[in-house]
Amino acid sequence: MGCCVSLAPPEVSSPTMAADVPESLAPATLVERYGERIFRLARRLAGNDTDAEDVTQATLLKLLQRASEFRGESDPFGWIYRITLNEAREIHRRRARRPAVSLDALPLAVQEDGHFAHAFRPFPSTPDRGPLAQEVEVRVREAIEELPDGYREAVVLVDLEGLSYPEASKLLDLHLNAFKTRLHRARLHLRNRLESFWNEQEGRRPQGDRP
Amino acid sequence: MTLSCRDVGDRLMLFRDGTLSPKETEWLRQHLHLCPNCISLLDSYDEVVRVLERLKPVDLPPGALDRIRQRLEEDGPSSCC
């Protein structure tokens, strides 16, 4: 277990994350109070239930071990988020996962004259429910999982957890502009994956149905 | 000043958020006026953000919280500092 992760308070505070520290820090109280929220965040970061359970357990254990520090914390959810992020990274390192995609550059091919090398088309609107909506959801979750840790964290914190850019950038110890670049490239990667999905869908349809 | 498609690709998020400078916003709008390809890119980018915002939280597996509590009770209070 990561004994040396940074646990400096992230100084993140917003209505999204504000909460009081409970009187009792018994395991049952912690699980009841924070378990579900940590699990959902961990599940989005780790990508599967087993790892999410391990991350949740490790996060709460760290909270027990550092109870006095936690009691003095004015922003308990910020503190918890940071530990959850660290534990999720730790479990990613331990698992022999396939290498993440590289997003060091803008994930859009550009020609020498500055024009894109690719003709984009608007996507169809994704339906709210039904088999197609489920397929889109699966594809997007897969695309999120293949992002490098820091990029996945940016998408999870802002687009799924609803944190503001300043909140998320503080949690990830990034300057705001660096954080925005990371989030933007991650979204573009997801866009590219969703484009492949819609192209496959169009390939499956009978020719007469194509626009 | 004109922006290239590459410049637009770099600035899409800030443009959507309304945090691009007024001057750059105007340049980007001028580019979009002339470039249907970048309009399509912007539309598809918007759709991705919409899909992400609607992504449902996963259900907790049955018994997950009980298992976590049990492991904490076994590993936590007595063995920790």
C-alpha cells in the first residue's frame, strides 16, 4: 500500500464537496457516510468493480489511520478525493494494464497548411435510452479506461463528478491552463472513439437507410 | 489575424466555455463562418460532452459496502497505528 503518497490538504471547497466530519470514525460510520461516494468515484477511475472495492477499502483504511488529521480537515471530501485518486493510480500501477494511448499532442491530424487531414461530420444525437444508448455508453466507458491516468482523472472529475476546473486542477496539482489542455485532449480522444463508433454503425445499416 | 484549423482545434474548449479572449473569439467565429469542417468538429465535441454528462453512475455491486466494512474492521482499528 502506498505509504508515501502526498496527503497535503487540497484546499478544495465547494457545495459539491462540502461535508462535516462525523463524530465517530468507526468503520461502520465511515462506510455508511462515505463508502458509496468513494466507490462510485473509484469505479469511474478504476474501470471495474473489484478494483473499485479495493480502492474504496484502501481509501477508508487510510482515513482510519490518519483519523486525527482527517478530523481537523475543513474539506473532508477534498481530502478523500485526493486519497481515492492516489489509491486508484496505485492499483493501476500494480495491474499489468495495456499501455494507455498517448495524448502528448493534439489528437487531431493536421496537414502542413494547418488544415485538418480529416473530414469531420456532426454526430447523430445519442438517444437517452435503448440499445443504441447503451452501446454508446459502453464505448465511451472503454475509451475513458484507455486514457492515461491524468487524462482519465480530468474527465472523471469534471465531466462525470461535476467539479469545476479550479477544483479539479488543485486536486491533480496542475496549473489551471495545463489542466484545461489535458481535459481538452482527453475529450478529443473520446470524440475520435465515438466517431469510430458512429462510422461502424453507419457501415452496419442497409445502404438504402444511409443519409 | 486568421486562425488555422489547428488553432481552432486547440481552442474549442475555451470557446465553448466562453473563456477565450474577445479578440480570439471573434477570430474563431470568422474561421467557423468559412470552415464547415471545423463546425462539424465543434458539433461532435459538444455531443461528446453531452454524452459524458449523461453517463449514469454505475450501480454498487450487491454486498460491496458490507464487504468493505468487514475488511476494514479486520484490517483497520487494531492493526493500524
